[in-house]
Amino acid sequence: MLAGARAASGAEPGPAVEPPTIIDTNVTLFGWPFRRLKYGDTAALVAKLRRHRVAEAWAGSFEALFHKDLDGVNTRLARECREKGADLLRPFGAVNLAWPDWEEEVRRCHEGHRMPGIRIIPGYQPFDLGHPELPRLLEVVKQRGLILQVVFGLEDPRVHHPVLNLQPVVVGPLVEALKAVPGARVQVLSFAGNAAGTDLQALMKDTTAAIDISRWESNGIVGKMIGAAPGSRGARVPLERVMFGSHAPYAPVETAVLKLFESPLTADQIVAIMRGNARRLLPAV
């Protein structure tokens, strides 16, 4: 019908507009320790991401939760990304502040594997964000021009395996450490914050940390968070610090994609969240 109307009016159809691709800043490879995931195989995950126009994915490793040999974890991650997703997967290695060789692991990730960043997983790894080495880690990643991803909530505490005794990861010490090391590139992953919203407010007010959307929930949540929803009282998170993150394969990629299209966002806002903001954060490697 649309084509017929254009022909009747003499108007020529315009050039086809290619939808923008996505940078997914929060995916994880290998086996989740507590159950099999539908897209736990890397090749299947890459195919799934491509179907949703993901052109680049920042990938950590589930092995980093409990493995003690992080050099082996990071080497396997780099090889998996290279062999099964060389043009899509970017490996983000893991370090553990509870162990004395973490700074050497950062060096290997950066110089040996040419990774653009690293992840820490406080709680699963045996330290919290009050660890005295956190400011030093921020200095190291700043000096090397790397991104530090801080993982907050891999799954809802109500479904934790009974053997786990994980304490909530408190954001306050990270805020204080970032104030002491301005300029460090940091992104918080799977961050929901407390019910009152005060910890998110502190993170946004006192730091420059970016955040992914994987743990944002409720109808139209992205628009509400950036202040784009009707009746909004302003942004809780600046647009330029919001990045697409799916938490795949633990969570469905579709869930994160739908969050973008159920909010009243402009085309520029959608593109910024889908890829623009992540591209600016990413160092040249």
C-alpha cells in the first residue's frame, strides 16, 4: 500500500536505512557453574548475538568465579574469542584482588592477550570493594588505558545455590576509590542498587563510572532512568554513561533489546546506548 501511494504521488522511495548495530558490553563465556544455559556454547551464543544485530560483545569468563589459575582462565578466554568470534568477541580478562599476583595478571591481559579491559567479580571472588588494593587496581588500569568492569549481581540472591554464602556487594567503597583515582575508566555491570536509590545517586554524582542496562527492570525503565519518559523528574543516570548489556547467555538477549524499544527514546538516544557510548569508552588496542 505504501509503495502504491508513492507511485501515485510520483514520489521516489528513499534509500533504505540500515538499522544500527549493537555493542553488548556484558556477555560471559563457558559454563555457568550451577546449570546448563541454552546458549552456553560459544558458537551458539555468537550466532544468537548476530541475529540481534550485535556486532561486538565484551566477553568475560564464568571460570573466573571459582578457578584459582586465572592465567589459564584468561588464556582460554582469549583463545575462545579469537577462534570462535574473532570479529565479534572482545575478551575481558579477570583478576582477583585476594591473590598476590593480580598485578601480573593485569599485565598479561594487556600485553600478552591485548585485552581492552578486565573484570572483577567481588563476592564470588573472595574480596569486597573495601579491599585495600582496589585503589591500586584503579591506578594500574588507568595507567594502561584499560576498562575495569565491576560485576555486582550475576543472579538474584533468592536463587543462589545453598552452598554459597555471598554477602551483598556494597558500592560505597568503589565510589570513594574512584574519587581518589579520577580518570579511571570503569563500568559497573548488573548493578541494580538499593531500593532507595541512594547508592546509584552517589555513583552518578561522585564518579564518572558507566553502567549497563542488564539489571534495570520495569516497563519503560531506560526512558525513566535517563529522564526521557513522560512526567520524568529528570535523569537518574546521564545518557552518555548508559550502555547496552544483556548478561547473555544467563539472561536472554531479547530482554535487553526490548528495553530500548519500550521506552520513548529518540533515535540519537537509542544509538548512544546501543553503541556510541561504549565506543567512546573503549581504548584503542
